[in-house]
Amino acid sequence: MTMARFVGVCVGHYDHDYEQLDHAVPHVQAFAELLADTFACTVLPNPAEQEVRDSLKELRASMPDSGALVLLWSGHAILSPADGLRLLARDSGH
């Protein structure tokens, strides 16, 4: 039986001048704990952009063609004129 996957990206602290989000990491960790019995959970607390990209590439390669994936991102985002919403990692610039 294929286990469903949960990936939580939670950014509460930033290298640049974005407001800190004190609850982003603990809330995503608590959510992962709720799912732990039925989901294989990965939580990325305060990751850099490259860490997120690498993790998502690994995830895509390791997932079967069928199976559930829940991805939760908690943190800041900005509007991008090129591609809509841009989710910010710890080291994201303006």
C-alpha cells in the first residue's frame, strides 16, 4: 500500500526585511503530527530557496504515479508580475 505524503514548508524567519512569523514553524509541525499516522511527513523549517527546490525535485522522483500529496506552505508571498504569486523562502530577495 502506498502511503500518502505530506510536505510542510514553513518560513518564520527571513534573512531580509520581511516581518517574522513566530507561529509558521510550530503550526506546520503540529499539522504534520496530526497526519503522521497516515502520511509520510516532511517538514522544512525556515529553508533557503535551493533547499526547497531540491526537496521538491527529490519528492517528484520518489513519488509513484498514484498516491496523495499534500503540500502546505506557511510564510510570506509577494505578487510577481511575471508568474503570479511568489512564495518566499528564508533567503528570498525582493
